[in-house]
Amino acid sequence: MRCVPVLALAFAGAAAAPWRFTSTEAYCSYHCSPYTLSPATDCASRCSTTSRLLKEGSGPVAPIDFITCQRANLSVALTLGDDGLSFASFLDDFQTAVDAMVSGENPVLGACHLASLAPTNASTDPTSLVPTLVQIERCATEVACMPQIKAVLDGADPFLRLLSRSNGNDSGSTLVLVHANASTADALNRLNCTHRILPLPPLMKLTPFARSVSSVLSEAPAMEIGFIGPVSNETITELNAGLRQLTGISDDLLTKHSPKSLYVPSLSNFKVWSTVVTYLSRQDAVVFVTAFASTRHFSEPMPPLLRRLDSQADIVVGVTEAQNYGISGNDITVGITDTGLYMDHDQFDQPGARPFGRIVSTNRKVVSYEAFGDQFDQSENITCGHGTHVSGILLGSSLSKAQPNLGVAFNAKVAFMDIGTQSSRCANLPNVNCPVSLQTPSDVSDLLRNQVRAGAKIFSFSWGTDGDDYSQQARDLDDYIFSNPETLIVIAAGNSGDEGPRSISSPAGAKNVLSVGASMNTVASLASTLNCPNIFNPNSVASFSSIGPTSDGRMKPDLVAPGQVITSSQSLAAGLTTKTTQVCPLQGTSQATPVAAGVAVLIYEWLRDGWWKAGTRDVSNGLKTIPASLIKALMIHSATGLKNRIGPLRGLVTCSFVQQTATSLSYPDFNQGYGLPQLSNIASFGPSAVPKVFFLPNSTTSAPTLRHGGLHTYSFTVLPGQSLRVTLVWTDPPGSMAATTQLQNNLDLSVVLGTTIFYPIASPNGPDTVNNVEVVDVSYAALAKVASSSTSGGIVVEARIAGTSVLVTNTQAYSLVASSSAVASSTPSGTAPTSGATSPNGDNQPSSSSSSSSGFEWKTWMTIAVAVVGVVIVGLLGALLRRRKAPASGFVQTVTPRQMARYPAVVAAPVHVQPERCPFCPFVTPDPAVLVSHVQHLHPEV
């Protein structure tokens, strides 16, 4: 038996893992090539011919041909420099290459391909499913092909994935991704309406990598290889054998990461890496190839010595009135998945045994605790566990009643999943940074299952991965929510805002989740000394908050919420069971997410218990089914725009510098999405309350649905001095990691007056073709300019929802919210809407009209028209009776009164620190703005 040298090579995820090679020649080719930035020290002595090294400066290294196209100017070569392999323009170049395959007047699927012609797996079973492209013949009636494709699949694939659409005439191509075996592919090919059937091209499998790759790589990244189904050990063995032959590395390069994906470690030789990537992309069963990303939370610690910040996030998001009326998360269980939960904290403490591995629905606060990681809450460098902190923000409530309730929805319960672990070698050691590893189940159903069993329908995730904003997990969450439309998942957008646009994390980039950025909190105790009140206020987005759009141009984040320095429950060291009431400050989109999730919980209760109808609790008007799209639509509809984004604060800055580097925001935009939610903008309370919004579905009608080509029409009367705001949200079928546009079913919202069309505010010049959230906001003044005749009274307009492209499913359900009251104040307002809308049912086309005066009266008329056959059924719903009874006596009221500065909670007494001195280092400055920027941005732990 021939011995092979054991030679050292470090790779990502291991301290010093050596590679073994099949020969000395293979060793030299890997370690001493110009494509290795750090060659081995023994190249000259071990290798007979040492390749020129970059540092010798004997000319540029030949680029790595990566993508080859029929048009040479579209080909992509990767250039190696002293700093690494350049991917600076790779996403744009990759997109251009893919466009040549699927877009334009004459798209050709073979127009571009991966340059390296590495072999494929020749042993593919013809009965196995493989990702397959179906190209439909371009014509005006191509939509008729979709039912034929579905009939051939016969339910084998739960969803068709649209990768692109033609215009049905002279541009583009409609490509459908399906999972098919050889016989199914043949049957699809025999359809008269299909143009071409072929396995998913290897180049398109790299789409998620193009979305995630950094501009320069000093080392080839570790990769994740996704398969259409579970990967067998035989397949892994066969692929490793192929890689061994190609690379000369005798060790197995592939290991199982999850049942449906494999892991390839980082490589120091870029040429070898490109060969590995090409080889794996060409395997028929592979669905995607992307950079491997680790899950992390999105919080930054703040030392407890920081002077008090009077945080009042409940006021900032307008929930105080709802809480005062008793809406506080009663009988609602929320799913929180995070690093762990310190259950001996007063905010979560409860009698009885701890619910590890079981569900105890009668518990006061924690109804279940699934230890996917362990049973402790840890933190990297200070004792302030992330999971305990975010849980307190969302639903903390004091068992002792001696402390303020910390949570927005303080009477809600939690079904907790612990996904954090920490090495026992460094945990709890002083002045030691001990990373907390986060790992979620690879199957989204496993991620949510036990929390769903505990009754959770709203989930809060303050973690994610950087890079590709539409990862496998994002796609799977879209899939889960589409199949379970009452599931609302609220996710942190990420803390990479200083890196600029397209920094949204995953799974926050999923279409059907609610993605949350961070805005400034209130800083009341600094108001008298802070010299930058125009910037440091709740109307500013935090500098670290990740910025959209997503890689396919969608609006993310959806909203922002207070996340700058939030004080909440503090865990103690892992393993302790000491009772505590301590709090600690953290900041990040991690903290903004539970604030938004708390608002969602209160809206859910508002809908469930019938508060929405007349401002008092009346369960007879409560919604029995509450789709996540409705809660999302209500939150977005309620939101107000912010004015500024704080710029990166580095170095010694002045207040003048802070003002100069702050960015003025438009509305909406990729910094704030649709802005800051205000529950007080959509909800009114008390026996004299009047509704502020109309919405569908409600307790009297089910969710409206549209077919392809259908149209729903709603009529509104807009009075002088007001504006009409209409919000449309639908839960879209999941996209594909191979797609460059993720929207599957396209609905289009517009407001029409005569021949004038007002489009969504995120797409003011035409229909929105990328988002499943659309908002039209038009003022009376704008309507008056285009009215057919001069008027000083109400103007009747139509809001239209068109089923522009509903191809993946037979119908598409949606949620709609409308109002014409001013949605601009962050404080509770009694202003009532002055227009109404009626309620369509099923796949019908409704129309309605309403009017109002200063004394608001809600009169709703419903016209139901079947869009396809044009049959109109007019029905009168009748006037809604104002309710004047007091709140129901059986409603659970909060035990501990809430105070102005309670949420997120702060230390009971202010900690006074001289404004010119940093509380945890010798830094001194006379400018409070300089001190704030120093504390929040210059310390490693801030």
C-alpha cells in the first residue's frame, strides 16, 4: 500500500485540520499554485517545479474562467489579486448572464454556462426526481399551459416555481421549475404548449451564491450543497470519489450538513475551489450551491454602567391605550426561538416544575421549553443572555408584582426553543469572549412543531445568517406560511446597515414574514443635555439597521421598531437557579423584533376578541380565523415614516458631524420599509369609539380571493383635507433559490379616478411586479387636480386589485386594509376614517361606496360581482351599530399598572453619570453627542 503524505492545511470550522493528498504532485498543485495566496513553506524543496507566487510580482495571474457565454462580452472571469479573489461585480455580471438565458427578445437557455466542463454523476436513477426546467412556448395564451403541466405532475410536486415570465408577446420566457423524473419529463415534453424541457442548468444553481458572495475573498468559502431530497451515504461516497480524482485530495471533502444538504469546507486554492463548485453544480440531483453561513443573533451588548436611557417603546409604537383597556396578550402563546431563557427571572418565574420537553398550557408564563441546544441562556462576554432579553421585551411580566412588567404583550405566554450552546471551557469566565453557537433544525417543520403544538401562531426570531437574503430556510419559511396562513413569523432584518444597501439577512428576506429593522428609542433623560434632538429621536433609523432591497429588488425591511439601547431582563450565569430581577441593556434589530412581535400579539387579541368593531370587547364580533397577512397588513397600514437615518459614527465626532452624516429618508424606502407601526392609528377604544379602518377578511366575510385575470373593485369617498390609504398583502407561494425574482403570484393594487391611475407608493410609475405588499396613499388635493369637474365635496374613487399573474395556484387569497383618516400621528388619536369599503367573498369582484361627516357613521355597502362571468349580485350589509357598553367585566385586566418609562424596562432608579465622561473607559468629552457616539459605536462590546 502506497503511503500518501499528511500535510497541514487549516480550513474554516477547524483549528488545524490537515489535508492528505494522493500524490506529491497533487500536494504541489494545491499548495504551490499561483491560485493559493499563502503557499506552503516547503514548496521549493518538495516540488520539482515551483509555480510563480503572487508576491514575486512577475506579472498578473491568469484569471479563472468561471462563466462562458456565446457573446464573449457576457463571460465572467474571476481575477486574483494580492488581497484575494475578486467578486466585486459578480452579482451584476451573473445576473446579466442569466438574463441572456431567460430574458430579452430571443432568450436562449444555453447562452451561458459554467466554464469548467467537470463530469456529471453518470449513475442517476431515471426514476429519481431532479430539478427540471419547463420552458413554455411564448404566446398570448401561455397561461393555459399551466393546468396541463399540473396535470402531468399529478400532485408529485406541491408547488410550481416560476423563475421568469414572458410578456406573452415578444420578450422574455416563462420558465417553470418542477421536480420530475425521466418519464415525467418526457410527458411534459410531449405537451404542445412546452418549448423545451431540460435539467436545471448548473449555472442557475449558483444563483444563491451570487447573492451571498463578498466582494473579495481571501480564502475560498465553505459551501453548502442542496439536494432535491435526502442524500444517501452511497451518493456521498460516489461524489467524494469524483472529487478525489479531480482535486488529488484523498480526504473526503463532502460531509452531511442536513438530510438534504452537504458541507464543503473552505479551501485555500481558488482554482481547486472552482473545480469543486462546478463539479457539484453539474450533478442532476443538486438544487443549489451557495456559501455556507452560520446563524447568529443581532444584538450588541451595552455595559450596565451606561447612564439611564428612559426607553418608552410602548409609547413609540402607540400601544399604551390598548394596554390600558386590557389588551395585553391574554390567552396567547408566542413562539420564541433563541439562545435560552433564564426561567428564574421574576419576569418568567412561575410555580411548579419546569416544562422541559413537555407542554403545560396552564403555566403562568413558560408553557414549554424545547432544549434543541441546551437548557441555559448564555452570552459571549457579559452576563446578559440574548434569549432572556428579547423574551422580556416581548412578554415579560413580574411574578412578584413588585417589579414593572417589561413586555409589550405582558400577559402572553411563551413556548420557548433553545438553539444556543456554549463551550464549557470558556463559559462564565471573566474577561473571556466565549462564543455562543446557534443552530436551528434544518427542517422548518421541526423548528416550529412543538411551539405550534403549544398553541403558538406568532413567532419572534431575533437571529439569522448574513449573505444570501433568500436562503433555503427563507424559502422553507415562505412554504410553511403559505401552507399555514395563520402563522406570523417576525424576524430581525440584521445589523449590517453600515455595509450599505442589500444587507438584509436571511430568513428576514422571505416574502411572507414580517422583517423588522431598528429605529431610535426615546432618550428622555438626555433631552436636556443632548444637543442633537433633530437626529437622536424616535424619528431616526439606527445606523446599524440592515438596509434593503433584497437581491431581487423587494422592499425589506417591512417595518422598523425601537431597537437602540433597550433595557430588559438579564440572565444569570448558566447553571444557576438564583431568583433575580436584574435588567441589562442591549441594542440591535434583535431588540426591535420582539417590540414589533408584541404589537402583532396585541393586534391579534384586538381582532380575536372583537375590539375592532366598536372599541369594546365583544367576542361575538371576534375573528375565528386570523391570517398572518391581515396582521401584517394592519401593521404596515398603521406605520408612519421616519425622517432620518443616523450615519456611521466613527472617531471623534461633533453634533454638527452627526447632523451632516445623517441621511434624510424618503417614504417608503429600503432603510425603514413602511416605517414605524402605530397601533393607535388603527384602533380606537371606549363606548364612543368609531372604527378607524376597514379591513378584509373580518368576522362577517372570509378572505377574498382572485383568479388569474380577475379584478376586484372597491369604492371610497375621500373628503377634503384627507387622504386615502389602501394596503394590500398576500401570502405568496414559495420562490426558488435558483430564481432571480421570487414573486410567484402577482396581484396589482391601484386607485383610479377617471382615466388617472395612482400606483403603489413603492412603485409610483407603474404596477409593482416584485412585492407581495402594496400600499397606495393618495391625498384629496392630488385627486382634486384630476377630477373631471371642480369640486369642494367628497370625491369617489375606486381601489382596484387585479389578478395580473396568478399562475402557480388556482386562486390567490389576500388581505386588504383601507382608511382615509390621517395616519401620521404617533400618539393616540380620535380621528375617524371617512370612507368605507365592502367585503368580497370568495373569488368575487366587490364594489362599494361610503361617505361621512365630522360625526362619523360607518355605512358599508357590498356589491359582489363574479369577475369571470360578469354576473353582479348587489347586497346591502346595513349600518353597523355603535356600541356603548363598558368593557366586558370578564376581561382580564393587568395586575401591575404600567408606567411611562417601563417598556422596555429600565433600572428602577436613574444611574447618574457625568455627561462628559464615558462610564466604562477614561474617554472624556464636553459634547454629549460625542459621548453617545463613543459609547454606542467605538467600544467593541457596543
